[in-house]
Amino acid sequence: MSSSSPPSRPAVLLIGVLTHSNAEWEALGSKYTLLEFRTGTRAEFLEKCRDGTFAAVRGCYRSNSSTAVTGPFDAELVAALPPAWRYVAHNGAGYDNVDVAACNARRVAVSSTPVAVDDATADVAILLMLGALRQAHGPLTALRDGRWKGASPRLGHDPRGKTLAILGMGGIGRAMAHRARAFGMDVTYHNRRRLDPALEKGARYVSFDELLAAADVLSLNLALTAQTRHIIGAAELARMKPGVVVVNTARGALIDEAALVAALESGHVSAVGLDVFEHEPAVHPGLVASDRAFLLPHLGTSTYETQRDMELLVLGNLEAAFDGNKMLTLINEQKGLDWAPKEAGA
């Protein structure tokens, strides 16, 4: 009588830190072989890819913070992945540190974490918008310096009746629009394509040029790609109304930061509310020095509830991929490709 050994279990690799869902990660050990690379260097990671340590890995959990461990998931790193590696489940709504073209060439599917980040990021966007409109930075600084409101605090502006122009009407943009309506704002937006009217909820779809011209407050809520880098520069800022407020919770490099500082210093931009920066963690000194810049250090998703939801969504993407070659939140660039996993539920 011949006997056959049981099939080997697929291996999944955790890269970097997992904070709020370690129990759920460990529970996946009932189905998969769990490997971890929580700390280390890029050189060590590449060596493990090449020496067979990760030969059985079919997919990984990685996050923006894991870039400190492996560096970006660029063409060099993707080329080094073992042949069995088919999935990258990324923790983050933005995935500009993952080389999508390289992943496509290797037929490695990538997921991200939209939806889970929408509310927390929109909350911060509204905080930044109000802080900028009310010129809050100067009085806040004066208060902590023991000078109450300061020598000559500026009057702010109400959001009521202002036009909020949203560049990128995905989940975060729509969540911000929902909140802005409660303040009596009119909402316009520009996307690559118009939304289904049921999702617009009264927001008006306009061209990019019309968006810039109409904006009292411009909010950036789109992904950073080669095509969107510096989508707002000196020319675009000049086409906006004098006194416009600029809010960015997406990616710093969507804006030419030097041009933004120049427009802020000239007064053409009356105030900015920024959670992200072009070269973060470095911040342009012109922003740091301005009392019309309301700044946060990339806190958009910094809540326990949101970060746990993001981690669980990543684990859910891995489970859907391993068990059925599907993903819950496949990135847009891979949807419809003949080799890519189907969306779970589709």
C-alpha cells in the first residue's frame, strides 16, 4: 500500500509590525504556515528571498511603516520574490511605495485598505479645514506661550456657504463631503470619471479647471501616482481664487510644496491645513514658520479603531486570496486584468 504525504500548507509572511490584531494573525496558523520578518534590514530580507527561507511564501502582510524594514516594494525587491509569491496585502489606503508595474510584470496581486480609513481621514480633513478657515494656529501658539490670543489675531471665516472643491471623490472624499454638508457647504468634485449620481448626494461634478476656479476650499483626496505627482503646482494655484484654503490629507507630493509656500507667503493662499508633506518627516521651513499653516504630523488614521480595522482588512485580504484566489480590496490598477484575483463578493 502506498502512502502520500499531506500537502504542505501555504506560507504567509508578516513584514513589519502588527499591533492590534496579533490574536487574529496567530489564529491563521490553523490553516497556514506563519512566518515573520518584523525587524531587520532590506539586505537581510533580500537574502532570505534568495536563500530559500521564503520559498514557500505565497503572500505577505506589509504596511507603509514596514518600508523602514525592507525599504519600498520596488522593482528590485519584487524581482527577488520567490516564484510562489502571488499576493501583497498592503496596510494603507495609499500604496505609492509599492511598484505596481513591477508587481504586474510578476503577476503579483496587491490589495490596500480603502473604506477602513475613510471616516478617520475625513474627520482629520474637517479638523484641518476648520483650523485653517479660523486661522487657529496663531492663537493656539500664543495661548501656549502665555500671550492669550496674541498681539493681532486674524479673523477667520465660516464654512457656511463656501464651496468645498474635492479632488478625488473616492471613499475619503465622499466621507468629507458628507461632513461638509453639515456645515452648510456646497460641494463640487473632480474625478477621472463621474460618480453614479446615487453616490454624489448633491455634489456637482466639474472639470479640473472648473474645480480650481470654484474652490473656496480645495481638498486633495486622491492617490499619489506618477501622473498625479505635483498635480497642484504654481500654475494651478494661480488659477484659484485669491484667499483660497488648501487642505491635504492624501500624500504630500500631490502638491509642489515650494509653490504652495510661495502662494501662502504672497497671500494668494490664505491658509493651509496639512496632514501630509512632500518630504515627510521633513517639513518645508516656510510652512513651519507660517502662522497661517495649520499642520498635523500625518495623523489621518491614528485611532485605535481605524488601525485595528485596517489590520483586520489586510488579514481578510490574505485569507480570501489563499482560500479562493480572491481579494476584498484589490487595487484599482489591477482590476480586470486576466491574471488578477477576482474581488470577493463579485
